[in-house]
Amino acid sequence: MVAELDHPNIIPVFRVGQSGTILYIVMKFVEGLALDAILEAQGALPVHTVLYVLRGATRALAYAHECGIVHRDIKGGNLLVDRDGRVLVSDFGVALRAADITLTVDGAVIGTPPFMSPEQCAGRRAGPQSDQYSLGIVAFQMLTGSVPFHADSLAGIMQHHFFTPVPDIGLVRDDAPEALTRILRRVLSKEAADRFPTTGEMLAAIEAIPFSDADRRESERILQQLTQGDAVARVSTRSLPALPETPTLAMNLRRAPRSRGYRLIVRGGGLAAAGLLAGAAVLWVGRASHRRSAMDPETVHPSPPPAPPAALGPSPQQAPSSRAAPGGSGRLRMLTSPPDAEISVDSRRVGVGAVFDVAITAGARRLRVRAPGYETFDTTIVIPAGGTVSLGRVALRTRGGGT
């Protein structure tokens, strides 16, 4: 599949073979450096150099996408710069033909976490817009010297991709053209549908940004020096703002009347009052300690709860409007801890570890999150028609009381 690609910004594949149990690809040798090594040594790059690299990489991806091939692992380590300053996209080892639905199974997470699109983090099928998102992360790194999202765990990085807005580049440097930052805001949208319909359109937008022949020559000179280990003037940038805390919903909710297990009412809307994530409002209906029945592991016996916090809204009996009327569908977005927990809605399995904008029939729905060795999270959520419920991370409690 990859050997079909013939483009000046894509490394040629000479041979695909097998030696014993090892499958291998033979590619052209490139004398130079990977972009991530350049950024690690140099930090942020001049704007014209960023545009030069973006032009080359986007041309390569636009061509690959026109051929029906999605890279799925765009990052600085897979963008090579040769001694002439030419940008080459490499390592199509996990590429996917866009029309082929048999190469990967649903739920398989493929890519490099800091550069993965939200849909890749959720194990959903990657399309051209996923490559656009990953290249947008690379562009952000070239402009600021750092990727936008850091965390101590894979789940933390995934949560940022799902929920955290990308920091404003204008807070880090003043010389980034508005046209470029506008393109990056678009390709780094959480929703794939909000990115460019085709990568050819993304390329046209990038090439519409003024870029002179002198800019090209200077960019090539800088990249040639950097690949040879020579020093160039550093770009002055400010530090990125601190990322917001990643909220977690602990499994300590009480059971509402006539409900088996815990009950959580979720309404579409802003979350400023609840202090959770933008995109949904969560109404806590109380907290309680609990224990399992030895005879029925699915039954939860909560103790009498205290009154719910007044700041978080009225009780379910006082807020009948929080129950969405059936009809249509909405979407659910969440992570779990542990990351191998099974997520089901109305007894239908919808994901493991994470779901990102999975379609759910609107109305009151039973959500269950369970994993071996952990207490089951069993609650009711209300999915608004046409809306998205964002729960952040649901952390299960280990059996015996730990979290």
C-alpha cells in the first residue's frame, strides 16, 4: 500500500518483506535529522521555517489522503529533514487505507499519545482529519517549543485531548500570523467534522499565507544548519500557561428513589457552577458510603446520605426538566480509571477505558462502568437530544474501600 505513494515529500519504499517472524519495510536512507530531535535541541522555530515545514508535510499528507491512505502516526519523529533542508514524511508502518475496514478492530488505540486526535484516543477509526489534528500538534510544537498537553499518565493525556482547549499561541509568542493560528485552531478542533473537509483544503489555506522565495531560502538554510548540528539564533517565547486540573468523578454517589444502584442526573449545558468540564452540567444527588452484598455483587446498599450541596442545584424531584424527553440522540464523552474498565449504556457495551462522542439515544439512560477487582459504577444519566454529556474521568473504587 505504502509503496504506491510517489511524492517528493514522502520517503520512497523500496521493498516490503519478511525474515522469519519479522515483517520489515526497506526505505530510502535519509541523511539528516528527525524534526523532534531538531526541536529538542533548538526549541521554537522562526515563523517562516514553521510554514516551510508545514507546507512540505501537508503536501505529502494531502497526496496520501487523495490516494486513500491515512498515516495515523504523524509526529516530529516521523517528519525527517535531510541535509538539503527538504521535509520528508516517513514511517507509514501503521498507515490505513481509508476504504479498508478490516485492518484494525474497533477500540484499538494506535498512535503516539501527545499527537493523537481525540477520536484516536477513543479507539475510533482514524481518517484524514486525524492526520490534520496530529500535524496541528506538530505545528504548535514548532511555534512554542512544546506540545500543548502533558500529563503523568496516558489517561491524563487522553483527557486533555478530549476536553482541554489548546492554549492560545498568542500567549507564548507575538509574531505568529493570525491566518496561521486560525488554521491551527481549526485543525485542533475536538470534533473531526470541524476540521478541514479535505487536507487539500488545509494545504490551500496554508499556502495562502504570505511566504516569499526569500523565506523559502532562509528556511532551507536554517534547517540545513540545524541538521548539521550548527547553532542558529533561538526564538524568544514565553512559557505556556498551566493546564487545568483534570476533574474526576469518584464512585460515591447515592441511590435515588426507585433506582437500582447509584444515580447521577446529567444535564446538557455549562459546567461553571459545578466546577467540572465544559459541555455538560452534573447534578450530584448525594454521597454515601456503601458495601457490596455477598449474594448479589451487582446490588449496592447505600447508607442514608447527607443533603446534597445547595450550590449544585435542586434535587431530582425539584428539577423535572433535567430528564430529557426521549427522541433523537446525543453523545457521551468520558474516560475511566482503571483504563480497562468496560463502559455500557442500557446493558450495551459502548467502549473500554474511554468513549468519545459515542451516539446514545436521548433520554434517561443507565450507565455502568465495571472492571475486575473494582466496585461497579452504576448510575443514570440523561442524554439531551443533540447535546453532548462530558463526564470527564470516572474513577472506580477498589473493592475494600480504596480508590
